[in-house]
Amino acid sequence: MEEESDLNPLKPAGKHHKTNETFATAELIKNPSRKPQTRSSKCLVYILLALVLQSIALLIFGLVVLRIKTPTLQLSAAALKDLHYDPTSLNVTVVAEVRLHNMNFGRFKFRGGNTTFLYENAAVGVTAIYDGGVGSREKREMSVSVKVMASDRQLSDNSVDFSRDVDSGLIKLRSLAKLKGEVRVVKIINRHTTAAMDCTMALNLTGQAIQDLLCQ
């Protein structure tokens, strides 16, 4: 009996190893590797992140670049020239610097307009501002010369106030102007807008100067 058992051939040593390889291959077929899944997930995250960043960039571009703001118009300085007055009349030239500020990312092209000086509600001086333009985010200074003439006869409704102001040496004036035009941004948006000016000042007759210049 011992001889017969000794004669029995041994089982191949690699058979068990081969079975393990077959089982591992079957497992890989049933359960694909996680590495491609990880790469796909990362790619999806990157795509979503890129879309979010692009949306934010477009939002900022729309709010900052494409947003149209109304240009500002105001008197930056003014002086008196050739002043003549008496208790019943006033004759003087106001030399002023009008500043137009365009805050937009596009050129503002405007048509001509007028600068009007008022005493109370009566116009006492008018001058023209010619058409032109101002570049993107730039300022433009324009010089205007206005002949201001007033008399108690002209200001019949306010003659008492006018005579009193002349006696005090201070004449309060208001200056108004409007420039209608268009702002064009990156050749996409073309919008109509109006730059308006509303300033007040006091003519110091004895000092021959302008004081208390204020623009809204």
C-alpha cells in the first residue's frame, strides 16, 4: 500500500495558481478598474468649474463693461470779465470751463446744445456748445463765454429782488445745459443718453469774481 501511494503522481503545482489568475481575470471583467472612473469624475469637475468661471467672467463683463452710465457735465471753473453794473442793470461776461466726463467703456458722441444762465426763472445769458465727442473713460474741457445782461425792466417780475441783490454786491445765478448723444460700447451696444448740467453760483460784484460755485 505504501508503494502504491508512493507511485501516485503529484498534482501539478501551477494548477492552483492558474485558477487564481482565472478568478482574478473574471473579477476584472465583472468589476472594471476604478481608475478610469476617477479620471472621468475629475474631468467632469474641471468642465463644471470652467463653466462656472466663464459665467462669472461674463457677468462681470456685462455689469462693468456693457453697463451704460450717464456722462456728467458741470462747470469746473468760472471767472468774470468786463463787468459793468448799476442799481438797475448788470452787464458782464462769464468765462467758464465746462467739464464733460464719460465713465463708459465706449465713446460718447454728442450733438450741440446751449448753456443758459438764469436769474430767478428768467434767462439772462445763453451760449452754444458745439457737437463733438469724448473718448472711453475720458474727460473733456470746453471753454464757453456767456454774455450776461439783466435789468430791472427786463426782470419786471423780480425787479425789487434784483435791485436789492445789486445793492448787496451778490447776484445769484443758475446755469443749465444738456448734451444729447450716444454711447457705443465695443461695437455691440449703442444707447442714447443725455449729459445734463445744473450749477449755481454767486457773482461778487465788488470783488469781480465768482464764488460759491456748486454743481449737482
